[in-house]
Amino acid sequence: MPGTLPPKAARLLAAAGELLLARGSKGVTIAEVARKGHTGKGTVYLYWKTKEDLLLDLICRDFLDLAGELTDLLAGDHELIRPSRLCPTLLDLARAHPYVDALRSNDAELLGVLTTDDRSATLLDALGPDALVRRILPIWRTHLLARTDWTVADQTMAVNYLFSGVMTSTSDAPVEEVREANRVAAAAFTALLGPEEAGAKELRAAAEGALGALAEQRVTVTNLLSQPVPV
């Protein structure tokens, strides 16, 4: 698999993740990552040219993990492609991936200059939860899972507003409140997009289309990863 890390690099990446969550980007240094990963600074630089490259790899892998989880879920249950199910699932997945959520919400305190890095913009456009909804919307429209009396542009804007609003309002909410928000969100997406009239054939085709889109975007993100040099 492109971008797979050898054990030493994986250990350093995990160390960087712990430091990032505890201190934010400004509190992470190559020296601290090396110390926490039980190696020298020179070894870190064998894998990543800069601290920003290291942290970007960490974030990219979080997005790839989310996409992999969604792919597995969708491949095992084509009914999940329904907007009323897929949108709450995406909300839950995004909440469970701290770097996905941080980049999506432009959390400069945690991510520092990475929020304005061009590679971050590419990452968000490829596998950001909002971007995934945007890419899947035409598939829903084609396969009787979304109304077609709106323009795609207006419908996309409305869906993104709803998705982002739920994410923002539940960012620090307790579990029960999140569950209630997801229940209401599922009904809200149905109200916005219309009845889900697809039968088994349409659901299968829609799921396959979404899986194809996910695979393409995962390649885009994999190409952002630094290529490690084995040691």
C-alpha cells in the first residue's frame, strides 16, 4: 500500500500525534518527537523534511483512516448510502477523528500554519466530510435518493450548511446530546433532500458510485504523503 510506514516511522508519527493533541502545533518540535519516539533527530529527518511535513502526514492518515472506515461500512451495507443514514454516519466518523475535525473547523490553535497550507486545502477537498457529501450528492440525485428540482449548486450549499451546523453545534456535546442531534439531523436531511425512493438496484448502484469516488479521493490524499526512507 502506498505510504505504508515501517515500524520506526510509525512510532515517531504516533509520538507526534500525542504531542500535537497535548500541546498544539506550536508545542511540537522535531527534538521532542525524537525524544518521545526514542530515537535521534536525524532519524526523524530521514522520513520528513520539516515538522509541517510530519504533521501533515499525521493529518492525512487520519483522513485516510476515516475514508477506509466509511468504505468498509458502505461495502458491507448498501442501505447506508441513504442520505438519512450516511450523513449521521459521516458526522460520527468526523467526530471520532480529531485531526479531520480540527482541519475541517480551521482549528489554528491545534494545527497552526497547516490550516493555511495548500496541501491542507487539497486534503479537505478530497476527503473532508463536507466534500464527500458534495461529491455524493449527484449520485443521490441520479439514483432516486435526492430531489432534482433544485440546482446542484443550491442543493450542495444547503446540505453543507446543515452538515456544518450540526458538526459545530455538537463539537463538545455529551454523548446523549450527540445521539439526539444525529436523530434530528437524519430527519432534517430527508426533509431537505426529499423522500428516498430508491429500490435495491438503485441503492447498489449508488453505493458502488460512492465507493468509486472514495477510492479516487483516497489516491489523491495518499499522493500527499511523504515517501519514507526505510532505515
